[in-house]
Amino acid sequence: MSVTHWNGRRVLVTGATGIVGSWLCRELLEQGAQVVVLIRDADPQSELYRSGDIQRTTVIAGELENYATVERALNEHEVDSVFHLGAQTIVGTALRSPLQTFKSNIEGSWNVLEACRRLEGLVRSVIVASSDKAYGEQPELPYHEDMPLLANHPYDVSKSCTDMLARSYSVTYGLPVAIARCGNIYGGGDLNWSRIVPGTIRSLNNGERPIVRSDGSFVRDYLYVRDAVSAYLAMAEAIDRDDVRGEAFNFSTESWVTVLEIVNSLCKLMGSDLQADVRNEVRAEIPSQSLSAAKAQRVLGWSAKWNLEKGLTETIDWYRDYLGRS
């Protein structure tokens, strides 16, 4: 193993059983980091467990909403780098249960940030997962980082708050924070079947029509999970720079598509002529979203390595293997 920025680092990953968390843990482990994960529920279907990577991490059982647990994880394991990905991430769940989402996403975030502040001198970088949802509906697209955060709906507001809390801790207390705003992250390991990519692949694999909850015209920004991981690492590795610390960055391929277009792409790649079942039943969702990645390219030197076709092809392979075994 070559020596990397992460060799020997003690890293806490919240949300480690999610799609990004699982892939991020794998990459950190491969680069020599000592990874601590905070996990609420042990999920054997998570990629973190299925891959066996969980056996190479230190597991703290607990919730982000418990401040003492968060501080203990950082302090007892002498964590120097934090990736805060833990959140309730499903828009529909947030709509049904806003209080749970606010507690998990907002209280959980202030607990992580406050624990890092109290352990000043120990924690050297904090990367916080925000979302394109934090921007809300804007009069112009694509989103740029200097736009105001105008979220209205529960999940979106929870991400706006997370974003603003992170900036507050950076500006007020000098906490070494950077904020990631990504669109729809896809890839192997996402078992939230209500999401368009895994749900469509599973439907087509079963010979069923894929379900589109919107009218199909919503524009979304899709980012392959391995590009998301490289984005998080790029921010953390540059956190000592004045043009990175306290800043938010968009990450995108800048090739935005409608929901129907991505369903049609999956049908083509999987060799299916099934038509989407368009139900037009969603509410409280932003119609169109797209991100400019110009700042990330200019400041971090980051750019996406996977275009949509390449990313979807790898994703389909992962799900075919997973669904063939389950």
C-alpha cells in the first residue's frame, strides 16, 4: 500500500451504512485510515456489511441525536477527521414524518459540530453532507454556491439548516468545516427502492414496468457514488486552505436529465422495451434541479470521472449480482 493522506488517520464516518458511507469507508480503509463508524441499526443488507468492510472498522452503536455518544466516539477514539453523512435521506419519509427528519438531520448535525468544537485541537477536518435540496426552488438554474438557500419542504429545510449550522461553526468558532452539495447520488448498494435508479433496475430485472412517481419531467442531477467519494476526499485533503475552509461546493457531472430520460437510459442499457408507469402523484418536491460544478473544478481540481452511461452500467452490474443472490 502506498502512503496517502489518509494513512494512519483516525476517521469517523456517520451514515456509514448508506450508499456513500459504505463506499467512502472502503476507500478510506484501502488508503490506510483507521475508520470509526457510528451506526444506529445494524443492517446486514448494507454494502458496509455485505462487503465485510464492517469487520475492518470500529463500530460505535448509537444515534446522532445522542450528544454524549457522538462526543465519546470522537474523544475515546481520538478522531482527527470527520465525514458527517448520517441523515434521514428519503424525501417521502420526511414528508410523512418531519419531526423525525428534523431531529435526525438538524439535531444530529449540531451534535457532531458541537462535539468537534469542544474537542478543538483533536479534530482537524469536518466534511458535512448537505444537498442540492438545500437551494430550494430558484428562479435560475444551474445552482451556484453563492445562491441563497430557499428550501421550503421538510427534507429540503433539514439540509438548509445543516448547511447553515456548518457554516456558523466555521465562521464563529473557526471549525475546519467544508460542505458538500450533491444531487442524486446513485450506485451499487442503495437499497432504497423508492429511488428512481435502484427501483427502476429492480423492476426491469423482474420484468416489471418501472414506476415514475412524478410526471417524468422533473430534471435531476445524477452523480455516481465513486465520484461523490472522490469529492468528499478532495475537500478533506484541502481543508487547511483558506479557499476551502468554511466553503460549500457543488459536485456534478453537469449533464442533467429528466426522470423519464434516466428511466429510458436504464431500459436501453438493460435491453428492455418496457414503458414507464407514470403516476404523477408526488407533492412537495422541487420540479427541476441542476448544479454547476465550476467552483469545485476551479478550487479543488475535482471533476467527475464517470459519465451517466458508464456509471449506470457499473450500477446495473452491481444490482444484477445482488438481486441474483438475494
